[in-house]
Amino acid sequence: MSKGHIFSTFELHQHKGLKVINNLSELLSELNNSSKDEYAAIGARLEIPIEQLKPYSYWNSKFYARNCIERTEHFELILLCWEPGQSTPVHCHGGEECWVYVMDGKLTETHFQYDNNELITESAEMLGKGGKSFMCDDLGYHKLENTNGQRSMSLHLYMDPIDTCTKFNENSNNFEQVDLSYYSYKGELSKALV
Ligand SMILES: [Fe+2]
């Protein structure tokens, strides 16, 4: 079991019995009226039906698509749309915490540690529909891959927006800083990326 899942299970247990959030408007309202230290608890209550996120769902055959649903100075809610086999690089989280909620399909999350100039695989776990995971830099590095054989969708709640992160370049065997961008923003495709 990954460290991320230990935290996730703890959060889910801790908030068992609390009202689930099954409406996007309600989620945005709660986020806008909560402080940063309450976001992790909100992430654990996510149960948004897939139909509500259809207006934000865009895919691209060349890369997994980052579709921004909402962004404030305090949080960022992103719908990731994955074609079969698409994967993130191994990356860190720029100091920010993130909840991942699998809306549809299956993602495999692999955790890594970097030690003595070597990337070491720590654990790998498949997240099915409804699965949740939590990630922060204290847990090392991770990557997500759509191992579903069909399209997958995941909702990501970043506690503080994240504009850059460090990814592992497998060719140079080194880390490099990358800027993150959106494929769509609030339901509109970003023209620069189309
Ligand atoms: Fe990540």
C-alpha cells in the first residue's frame, strides 16, 4: 500500500459519516468558503457524478489533457482526460498538496523516491472508478498512467494552484523544471494548445 493511500484511507475513515459532496456547484461553494487546512477533508468527501463534468471533458491523442474547471488564488480544480496508455512523467508537486479522484476508468499510480542519484520505485497501485489518492512532496515523486485500455477521467484538487513542477527526464536521468498549462479553461479549449 502506498503512503498516499495510507493518508487517503485515514482521511476517508476520519470523515466517515460526513456528508459526501456529489454536486460540482456545492464543491466550488465549499472550497470558496473554506480555509486551506480544510481542503484535505473536502477532497476526501468527493463523489461528483461523471455527468456533471462532461462540459469540461476534452481529450487529446498526443497528451493527457489538463482541463481547468476552477482556479482561485487558494485552489485549483482540474479534470484530467486520458487516452489509453497516456502517462504523466515522474514528477513532484511544487510544494503543493493534491487529491486525485478517479471519475471513470482506471489509473495506475506509481510512487518513487530519489536516492543516491537513482530513482527507486516504491510502490504501484491501480485506482479504479471512485478511487482516491493524496499526494504531496513529503511522499516523494509519483506518476499516473491510464492503464484502462479505454479513456479515463480524474478530478484533481490542488491546494494552492501549481504552475510549475519538477519532472524526471528519463533520457538525461535528471530532473528538470517544467511549466504547466491548461488544455481547456472553464469549458473553453485553450487555442494555443489546440
Ligand atoms: Fe501529480
